[in-house]
Amino acid sequence: MSRNPSWPSFGAGVLFRANQFAAPLVLLCLSPGAFATPPLRVAGPDRTPIRIGLLESSGPAIDVLAASAAEAVTELNAEGGIDGRAVALVSLSPPRPWRDGAGETARLLLESSPVVLIGPADRAGAHVAAQIATRWRRPLIALSPAQTLTRVKDPWIFRGIPDDGDQARALLRWVVPRPQEEQVVLVIPEGNDGRERQAALEDACRDLGVTPAAVIRVDSLSADSERGIVSLADSPARILLLWLDADPAVGFLEALPIELSRYSILGSTRLDDRAFLERVGTRAEGLTLPMLRASLGYDMVRAVATAARRAGAQPDRIREELASGFIFDGQSGSFHFDPAGNRKGAIRIGVVRGGELVASRQKKAVPETPERQKLR
């Protein structure tokens, strides 16, 4: 949208008080002999800021999300905001989402009244935020790939990141010309998170005709996990779906005794983290990931602004517009939300080269081995 010179320009760092723009209450008292019509006060246009709530998870990805969202807000305000109103971010980062998240998120809604909530990225925090957003009738764009977030088809809940199944499908199609001829090893956490991720990955494999040859469950690299790692030497599979969070993924890669070049390792957006790549060093070379994290905050803020400009800046109108299926062209690719609130569209793929996740147009070939040749 081109900048209109008649619109005001707003700074991105301005702080707003809740009552700063409250209109004064005017009482008109007429005496019995007063027949003159008093001058009418016509309310001017609403100039209160449009607030967007940013729910951040703990960890190093916070800075990336906040900086990305702030960049979008700066651009929007330079363009004149939304209908002449400034856009402001209000952020919240509860350290213990299951214990503190509900109360803190409700307090944010009460005190700042954001029109939409974005985040968080962790599964626990996202489920808590979903309950509060629904109760307060605010759209929530969660940044967790957990499939259960949109399974109930709550009209107020959207997912700003592809779910685990869609990420796995995109990676397998990108890395393997004929996925149906492949066997893969699933590397997942223990517990409820692991069961949910395993189900999503198995669904993706089933859709593509891929065979899950083994499942390795990783907690703190227990004896069972170590035996599973060693057993990879005898597996014909040469693709690892590394569906762990950053900390256990570091331990897994450090414990892997087999030359990594024998495997094509595919990971989820949970590993799109500069701190993780620095910790694992050369062991992450060639790791293939979706490229979304760096631009998520930016794209979600701009998508909300687009919906508000098209339909109005009220929460219900933003929700309706996001659910209408309009296609948004963002830094992370073109996408829309389906009727259940899932993000659908292109997924950019990157490969770790020299410690950096870089975009790649060339498909990465799965290493050929005698075991794989026997399967042809």
C-alpha cells in the first residue's frame, strides 16, 4: 500500500497509556429560559492506537520474534498506521506458561485491549493462550506446530506456522524425488509431545507412501535412546526426521556415533534457531529445515494489518477476514488460513551451510549406500 502524505506518521517506540485517548465527558445543563441551541460536539475520528499482543515463549527465539514484529510495526506506522491510527506492540513472556500464562494473558487483555494475539511458539503456552483468547473473543495466531491447536476448529484460533505434518511433507517432497521408495527414522521426544508428533509424522509418511523404519524416543538420552541410536547402523533408512526441541536435539546429535554424511537429516522449525546451530557446530552441516522463524513476527503483524485495513480494526472483523481465505504474500512465502485456522501455502526450505541456514533451490540428494541400492 502506497504511503498517503496526508496521513500522520507515527514512531514505533511510543508508549501509550490506557486512558490517554479517552474522550472527555460533556454535560449540558439548560436553564428553563435557555432557548438557544447549544453547539454540538461531533466526535472526531478514533486516534487510539491499535494494539497487537505478542506472546513470547522463553528461549533465544524471543529476540528474533520481537525484532521481526517490531520491524513490521515500524513500517506500518511510517505508512500512516491503519486508517490513520498508530499500531503498537504489547508483549508478554510468562516464564511458566502452565502456571502463570492464563492470568498474565488475561491481564494483558484487560489492561491493553489488543485486537489480536500472536504467539507463543511452545505447545504448552499456545494451549493456555487459546483458552484465554476464546474466552475474551480475541483472534489468536499461535506459532506452535502442534496439530491439536486447531483440531477443535475454534473460530478464534489460527496457526501462523505449518503444523508438524505439513512441515514433514514439504521436507520429504523437497529432499526425495520419489518419497514412496524411502524408509525413514522418526526421532521424537517422550511423553505427550512425542506421541502427538509421532502421529503427525506417521500421517505424513502414510500420505507420501514413506515407510517409518524405526522410532527413537529421546528424553535425556536414556539407555534405551542410546541403544536406538546405535541400532541405526543396521537400518536401511537414510533419512532422519529429527522432531526434537533444541536442547534434546543437541544431545542427540552429540551422541550420534555414526558419520552424519550417511544421513539426510530433516528437522522442524523448532531447530530454526541460531543458538542451536552455534551449539551443535559442524554436526548441523547439511541439516534441512523450513525457513520460517526469522520472518514469522513480521508476516503475522502484516497479515493482521491487511485484514484490519480490508474489514476494520475490530477483533471480530479481523477474525472474519483472516478466516475468509485471502492470500497473503509475506517474507516467509504466500499463505492463507483454511477453515480450521491452519496455515496453508508455500514453505521455504533451507539447508545449514557453514553454521547458517540458507535458502536453497536445489534439491538435496539422499546419500546412496549399498543398503539403499538393495531396495531398488
